[in-house]
Amino acid sequence: MKSFFNTRLRRNIALTALALSAAVSSISTAEAKDSFKVAWTIYAGWMPYHYADVSKIMDKWAKKYNISIDVVQVNDYAESLNQYTAGDFDACVMANMDALSVPGVGGVDSTAIIIGDYSAGNDAILTKNAKSVKDLKGTEVNLVELSVSHYLLARALEKNGMSEKDITVTNTSDSDMVSAFSTDDVKTVVTWNPIVSEILADYQDTTKVFDSSDISGEILDLTVAKTDVIRETPEFAKAVTGAWYEIMDIMSSKGEKTDEALTIMAKAGGTDLEHYKGQLATTHMFYSAKDAVAYNNSKELLETMASIARFSFTHGLLGDSAENAEVVGIETPAGVFGDKNNIKVRFNPEFMLMAAEGKL
């Protein structure tokens, strides 16, 4: 059965991310307009955008603010980020690590208007012969390099008093991960669902020694918009946020309407209701706008983004000219990490707060 996660290439976008600065330098400041485009790609936490489109919920909210919003599915996640950075979209879904390493490094000032979810077990380290992360010392680990999987491994090693010097990383594509693990040569992989579930089901002696629930809240999935666009036309952010939380209310309820909505999302992702619910079980959705605002305002978010910036710097994701991890400024309500004169990644709770207070 085709799955969400095999089509969501968010974890391997670094290869094309850093060549965009020159292209975006010519993008002019946004002018007031009434027509907008939002890009999304298939992933459990982003399927609400499909439902927002086909149910006309997005159209309803856009009409409320006298604007139009085109919700566009982009098949390739990396391409959606590149198109957003180049100016083809006003907003785009992306992981927090990618918000920094693609539009942020590309010079595009962007604002996370919605914190949608975080991985709560979707990403994991699986091994045949180790019982703990410390047992991985001196061994080879297969994963998609310069990806969220790579970040997960780095955090696991750090939490166990180790570093990447203690292991050997071998780049392996997500499409080859299961077949690689079936060989005698590959003992440990770092990957994500449904590959994690498939390996655990097929290889019963496999041990999961670490997963994203051990770094709760660090692998975030966001809706990011051009900062100048939402400053010029905040109605756009209001409409997107209003539609999102109307769907969150539906998804977090029970009954026929909820199952109907989830079935539509599941079908669009190439799976069924049961399997989609299984994906959501390891995806911590911020169904409540109030909860999303609380995380947005927390010191934890600032610390997470600082950790991601340091990882990105040490692995070359901030560009060849970057002298340190602080080359791009990241602004949250709890403070700023990085260059305050070069803020390109912002976490603004304004619109989620309006949703929480019923003011949209």
C-alpha cells in the first residue's frame, strides 16, 4: 500500500537548498493583493490541506476576508520548498529544520503562522544487534544524510555522551532502506514511518533503541508564509489559520463527520482510514490552537531551533560562507537565536492566538 511518508521527501532537501540566494535576492517586497497560493505535500500532518481544498473550507474562509486562496499539492517536497523560496507561493508547509536551511539560508524572510504537529515516534533508530544507543559505538549506521533522520541520530548520540565520531554514517535512500536492512551487512538504520513499522513487523528481532518521542517537540511541521505578505495582507494568514483550526476541530472529534474527513485525507495519501489513524498515533497534532500558542511561546522552541541551527552549521547546511551557527537569525517570543540583523525565520503566534480566542 502506498504511504504518505514515502512521498514526503522533507528529510532530504539539503542538496538543492543552498543555491537559491541569488535567485531570491531579486524578489520584491510584496504588494497588497487579494489572490494567494499555498503549497502542500503529502504527509500525515499536512493532509488537512487536501481536505481544506476539496471540502471548500478554505474557500469559505477566504471569502470571509474577501480574498482567494489556491491550495496546491506539489508532488515533490524539495521542489515545493524551492518554489516557495523562488517566490511561486505565498505559503508552504515544511519542517522546522527545512525552514532554516532552505528559505532561511536562501534569504527569504518567513514566518511560521501555524505549528501543526511534531513527530512523536515516527522517526526511529532500529538495530539488529544492539540493545542501546551506546552499543552502536564503532558500528555503521544507514540513513538519509543531511536529513531529519541524521538530526535524530545526532541527538541520540549526544544524549548518550557520544558523537558522530563514534559511528560511521552510510547514506541510504528511503526507497532502499527496507531492502538494505534485509541484508546481513546492514545492522542499524535510522528512518521514519511507515518504514519503521514495516521493518519492525518483518524483522521481529529488531530493537528500537531511540525514537522522536525521546526528543519530544523537536521535529516540527509548520505552515510558513512570507513575512512581507502577511504584514501587507494579514487577512491571508487569518483565512489559512481559520480553515486549519476548523479542520482540527473536525479531526479531534468523533463520529461520522470525523471519519468521513479522515477517510478523504487517507485516500488522497494512498492509504485507508485505519492506516491513516495509525500514522496520526505517532504524530502529535496540535489540535488545540491554545496548545500550539503555548509551545510557540516556550523557551523549549528557542532551544530546539538553536540545536537545529548548530546541527545545520556543522553539517554544511547554512552555506559555505557561514562562519558559525548564528548566521541566520531565528526569532521566537522567548528570544532570538542568531544574527538579530538577519532574521529570516520567525515564529509568530498572532494568528493561532486569534483562533484560540475565537477572534478570526
